[in-house]
Amino acid sequence: TTSIIHSQKSKQEQRETRTRWPSNMTRTSVNEDNISTDTNPRDEQTIQQEIESLELSDPDLQTESHGTWRNSNAHEQNSFRIEISEKKELSLYGEKKLATTKPPIFHFVPLKMGGNGRTHVSTFESSLLLEEVGGLDSLLSMTDKFYTKVFADANIDKFIRSHDDPHGRRFATWIHQKLGGPGQLWDKDRSGRPNKPVQVAGGHHVTVHDRSSAHVAAWYSPKRPKSEVGRHFNLDECRIWMRLHFWAMREAGLPELSPSFVDYYVRFIGHFVRVYETTAPMFARDSYRWSADPANIQRYIANGNVMSDVLGLTFGGATEQIPQDESEDFDWPYYEYVE
């Protein structure tokens, strides 16, 4: 078995991978002072160019925008269906779950990458993990709890233009579709959104219709201080976002329902958080561990929902807060198997 708490590589393997970056990813330079060097455009044309540039920079965003989401082949799905059906460890779509008092059986499911190794692909195994935790209803519970926490955290809430949008449902249907849930729910949600521009900082407008445009709208949120408008997400903000999200996952009870799902999902977020900040993935496991200690949550609430322990840290200071074998493990979250 494996654990998302610590990587499975030996110290020697960690030293050997110290200078490597995944071949399927491009590593960008780290801003050691955690100071944004992004430009601050002032008109809709330039904002639209930022949306297009962001989409071109990330293969996952491209596949989502153009409706080219991929799933594993039918033969692979059928083979796995037969295997787990015989073991009776998991339930399948259309079956009733077996009544049992035994704890869930852990099974490692690797992230499947397509698009020359850079695009997440759902598999039959990932769809089964989704079913293990209860499907869309459980995801909605998690994402609704998450946005309640986001709205109460001033450092993250400033990226949210309005609380009136159905943020929780949109996030839940995106996860559902990304993991291979039936119904293409996120695509259906997008097709039903009003094609109406929303006003952002400086009186400019953005039509939010996918993740690329949503990210840029967050950068230009009218709730951000003028000096921050247009700045992309920093590492500290990504760490706060992940801590809040995994805390909400705990409160929704998903770890008790399926440790296998949680193990996969932390790696899943580790992959997708890269679009916010390229150094953020290595902090995903630590962000999950944060909410396991009630004292961390108590300090956070007592401090007015401010995570002072991460705000403003340089990259070097941030890496000192996580295990060395995680800060030097550039193969995670793309392990294909574990011992």
C-alpha cells in the first residue's frame, strides 16, 4: 500500500531525482522573493489575450475548451471491470454496494496522462473511485463546504468576484467529469451559462465560460487591491487554497468512505494546481496533512481565518516547512505504481 502522507521513494532514489523535473512538464523559473512579475493590462483586448495565452500554456485547459476530453479505451475498462467484479472489493455502476463492516480496501490508482504525457485522462478506475465516495452528491458536499471556507478567508475570497454564482456546483461537476463520471455534467453546465460579460476591476468585462476565463476573471477581481489587480496566484495563496479544499474534503467524510479516492485526489489536485503556480504541486501532500491536526484549524480560526504561517514566505522558506523527500521528489504525482 501507499500513503499520500509521504512519498514511497528511498533516500537514494530521492537524491538521484533531486535535479530532475518530469519530462512531461515544463518547469518555469521560481520567483524566490514571491513577488509577482506579471504585467497588469488595462483593457479588454489585453485581458482576452491573457485568457488565450493561459489556455495555450496548459494542455488540460486546451482539451477542456475544445471539448476533446479523453477516456481510457473500452478494452482496458472491461478488463478492470472483470478483475474487480471477481474480487468483490468495489461496487460497479448499477450495482448495490455490498453491506460490510470492514474498512475500505486500499488500492492505488495512478494518474493517467495523455496528450504527450501532459493532459489528465479519466479512466475506468478513476470513475470507480468516484463511485466509492458517493458520486456527485459527495462532491457537492465537499465543494459547498470548500466555498464556505473560501468566502470566510479574505486572502482567497478577494479572487471571487461574486458569491452569487453557483461555484460549488461548477467545481463539483468539473471534478465529476474529470474523474470519468457519467453525463458530461460540466460540459452541460457550461452550455447553459449565460453568455454575458461580467464586470471586473477597472470597469472592464470578461465572459466567463471555462477555466481559462475564470482564472483571468479572478486575477482581475474587483475585490482585489488596485496594486494586485492582474497579478497571478502566488505560492502562498495556492497553499491556502489547497489547505481549505482538503479540509472541506475531510469534513465531507470522503477519507472514511475511500482512502483510495483521497490518495488519488490529492495527486489529482497536485497535477491541476500547477496551472496556478508551477511550484505548488510539491506542497499538496503537506496541505492535506494540515487539516489532520485540530490545533492547526483552531489557530487559523483564532487568527481571524488568516494563515500567517505561509503568507509572504519565499519559495525557499516554504520548502523548509515540508519534508525534504517531498521538496526533492519531482516524479510525484505521476507515480505509475507503488511498492
